[in-house]
Amino acid sequence: MIGLVLAAGAGRRLRPYTDTLPKALVPVGPEGNEESLTVLDLTLGNFAEIGLSEVAIIVGYRKEAVYERREALEQKYGLKITLIDNDKAEEWNNAYSLWCGRDAIKHSVILANGDTVHPVSVEKTLLAARGDGKRIILAVDTVKSLADEEMKVVVDAEKGMTKITKLMDPAEASGEYIGVTLIEGEAADELADALKTVFETDPQQFYEHGYQELVNRGFRIDVAPIGDVSWVEIDNHDDLAKGREIACQY
């Protein structure tokens, strides 16, 4: 098993940081300290803590900043890092970005979005849920109050995840997908085909639409509730302020 990080996004709502950096490299340590930890640092630290030795990072927007830091990150976290270029990072959404990592997924991966600050307990929860024929397991927050922007999921006790979308009445949702997934290698080809269907239909689709496509085809996707933990998806400066508060707890 390896780690896989989606770090190709521009994160324009985080300017001026993202004028020169991809969103995954925006500092989440003390404000004003440009050498502080980033979301990518936190994720790599989580991967190292659960015993992974290899990580693939999908890069695109301002990818040179990740290339420049790769060797230092490898040494800091004891990981072998492979960078995968997304040639359409500034044109298409992340369904295509995850498809770019389709070969990496064949090794079995823990996928983490490059903008999600979360504790290592999330990865540990996914690993504990592994087995019994499960091929894809989503980390889901069933505690947080939901609003319109969240990536909401509906879970059936017998069928697993049945629906994943932002376009849902929060009252109908079982919880929120937090942007971390365990994907077994045996699911790689089917997931890649679903992602291809999705981005060929609409290049602006999220990779979660690929998950929905799989479910629509009869593929079972399981979930693992993460419990009452602090995490945040960083989309804007308010999220960044929250991320800084959370990151200092780890």
C-alpha cells in the first residue's frame, strides 16, 4: 500500500498564497511563518506514521514548487515520493486528476485530498475497516452539522454508500465525505473506467462523481465513520484560519 495525494489544484480563493504555490503547499502553521507546516506536510506525516514508505503526489498548478521540495520532504518523512503530472490541472476538475493516478492505485492506496487538514486517526480508522472484501472505503464524518457546500453521502446499512453529492438536502445525508479514501488495487481498473466516463461527459466533474458512477454500475463502496475529530477542508481564508487552529493540535 502507498499514499496518494491530489495536489494539482490552484486554490484561487486562497490568494495571495496561491499566486506562487499550489493549495497543498499553503502554510497552515502560525501566520507569517512561511517555513511552517503545509497541508502536504501533515498528510505525509500521517502516511509515515501508519508505516507507508511510498507516496505518489499528483501535481499540476505551480508544480515546480512541489518538485523543488520533493527531496527535502523525502528526507523529512522517510518516504519515497513519485510526482505524477496532471497536464490539465488548470482546465479540468479533479475527476481527471485522480484518473492521472490510475497506475498508482493498482498498488492499493490511501488517497488524501491536498487541502484536507486531518489527524492520523482518520488513516488508522480506514486501515481498521479494511478487509471482508471491501474495495473502496470512504472516511465519513457523521458528527458534523452539514450545509450546502459539503460533499454529502447517503449510506445504507446493507448496500453501503448509495449517493455522494454536494447537491442534496443536508437533512437527507448520513454524513460528509472528508476527502480521504482507502482504495484497494483490485478496484483500480473499474475506478479508472468510471472516472474516464465522468470527465469525458463533463471535464468539470469531481472524482466523487466517479464514485457515484461506480455505485450506479452496481459496485459497492463502503464507509468508515471517523468519530468526533477536528478536521477541515481548506477552500478559503476562513478555512485556513480554522486549519491553523486544528494543525497546532497534532
